[in-house]
Amino acid sequence: MGADGAWHKIPLPFMETLVVDHPLVAHKLTALRDVRTDSPTFRRLADELVTLLAYEATRDVRVTEVSVETPVATARGLRLAKPYPLVVPILRAGLGMLDGMTRLLPTAEVGFLGMIRNESTLQAETYATRLPDDLSGRQCFVVDPMLATGGTLAAAVQFLLDRGAIDVTAICLLAAPEGLAHMDKVFAGSGKPVRVVTAALDERLNENGYIVPGLGDAGDRLYGVV
Ligand SMILES: O=P(O)(O)OC[C@H]1O[C@H](OP(=O)(O)OP(=O)(O)O)[C@H](O)[C@@H]1O
Ligand SMILES: O=c1cc[nH]c(=O)[nH]1
Ligand SMILES: [Mg+2]
């Protein structure tokens, strides 16, 4: 178990993977999965869940020592270190997690990746890239609700490592064993910390590459596509 039962790790050869164990996370995830949950509620739950997961996912965010004057005396404290982290939502579904992240990290810079999984090949295709060219020295947080085959997330993380990111943490609402194994294989030799923080490790992928039991297509459920 992790910090007093807050999370547990999935044993993988390389990549650190935390599953957050908290009754509020479990409660909200259960409602998110429910096919009867409508899009407005689905959006609210995704927003709330990412904030709960981000609390654990940002344990290693870099800080710097400062001192401030209180109304009473000088106090020593910490502030987020510069350069501030980069938050990268993967469009479309990652957008449903952006507000929850920037609420917790208001000074973070936001980059964007537009990616879509070709549903016949299950390969990720990138249609939009808005990232800083130079990420040297930067911590990055990628948000995408679903880690299924891992093709999308692996490509997204690679974009960031190629630009010099020093560590990348992916926050996903659900992960499949196949996706974690793929990420672990792809980044085993990268020499840079890549980690995943999620609310649940589901059973498997079905023949269409959907997470079982999962929650369906996250983008469609977020944006009312029926
Ligand atoms: O791990 P993978 O097998 O790559 O699948 C996961 C990806 O699939 C979904 O995106 P989708 O391609 O449906 O685009 P959308 O977010 O716009 O719905 C989801 O939002 C992830 O990005
Ligand atoms: O279950 C899945 C798998 C990929 N993408 C989704 O949105 N849901
Ligand atoms: Mg989708």
C-alpha cells in the first residue's frame, strides 16, 4: 500500500503506476461508468475525479523555498518552482480533465495534442500539436481519461520526451493491463521517469479495443455524441 493506504502500485518492470484508493474516487468512478449517467453529469464527475487523482499525481511537483511576511512574523515556506509544469490534455476527451488540473495548478502552462485512434487499426493519429518546442527542465502532466492499447498515450509522451521533458506523469481515469504493458515496453529504456496515475485498473480490452468493463467512449460520453 502507498502513503497510509492512499494508493497502491501495479507491479511493472519499469513504469511506476499508481492506482488511487479512495472511497470518493470509487464512488465517482462508479457513477461515471453507469450508462445511465448523462453528459452534463459525466463532465462534472470527470472534472472532480481528475482533481482527486491530481492530488496524488503531483506529489513530486518541484517546489522552491521562499519566505513570506505574515501579519505576525516571517514564515518560511515553499512555492511551485519555475519553470512551471506543462499540462497537456489530449483532445477530445482529455479536455474534460483540463479544468480540474488547472484549478489545482493554476500557474501551469497548457499545451495541446489533438489525437484520434483509428478505430479499424487502433493506431493513434495526431491532428493537432500545440506544444512548446523546448521542454528542457520541465515536468509534464498528460491528461486523458482512457489508457486502452496505450498507443495514444505512448505517442503523446514521446512528443514531450522528444522536446526534452524531464519527467512525464499521465493521469487517466481508467487503465487497461494491455495499455500499461505497452507504455512500460515503450519507455523502459527512456532513462526518464514516466508514470501513470489512475482511478482503476480494469480487466482487459475487448475485440474493438474498448476497456472492459470501462465506461464506453470517453469523448462521446463527455460531449453528448450518441
Ligand atoms: O489507448 P488507446 O487504444 O490509444 O485508446 C485511448 C484513446 O481513445 C480515446 O480517444 P479517441 O481516439 O476516441 O478520441 P476522442 O478522445 O476524441 O474520443 C481516448 O480518449 C484515448 O485518447
Ligand atoms: O474504452 C475505451 C477505449 C478507448 N477509448 C475510449 O474512449 N474508451
Ligand atoms: Mg473517443
